Amino acid sequence: MTLKFVEDGMEKLTIILPTLIDLKNGVDVKGEINKKIDEKEYDHYVMDLSELEFIDSLGLGILVGIQRKINALNKKIIFKNPKESIKRVFEVTQLQRVFDIVEE
């Protein structure tokens, strides 16, 4: 699992997701992200999906849970640069209506 965090002072935390989020690594991904969120509060969060190639239903639930957690802190989260395959998953599950998705 290659989960990366890039901090921009107190303003922004970018979370670069691994290529795969599934039953095998999902609990670890969720734990590491939640730990980072709990350690320090940022003004906004960016979930970088550019390296993510596959996500199962557990992974989708993790993303929804992280968004809810950040929204509960009254902070903003965006989901950046999903691959076409991930965009299709979001469309089929209608999560494109829930997530603020941007492409840069």
C-alpha cells in the first residue's frame, strides 16, 4: 500500500490514495487517513485519486465515511483527478452527486 500525505501548512492536506483500495487493504487505508485527520486539523482536504485504479464497495464506503468525518469538522474536501474507470464507478453508484470532483 502506498498512501501518501502532502501537507501545505495548516491550510491543506492532500491525501494521495494507493492504486487499489479493497478488502485486503481497506481497513489499513481508513485507519491511516483517520489517524492523520485526527492528528491535526486543516482548512481543507484534497483526496488525490490520480493513482487509484480499482476500488471495491468497502473502499467506496471508506471514502464516504472520510467525507462525512471532514464535513462534521465543517471543513471542505474535494476528490481530485479520478481515472475514467473510477469516474464510471462513481457514476454507477451515483457518488458523483455526493463527492465534489475536480480535474486539474
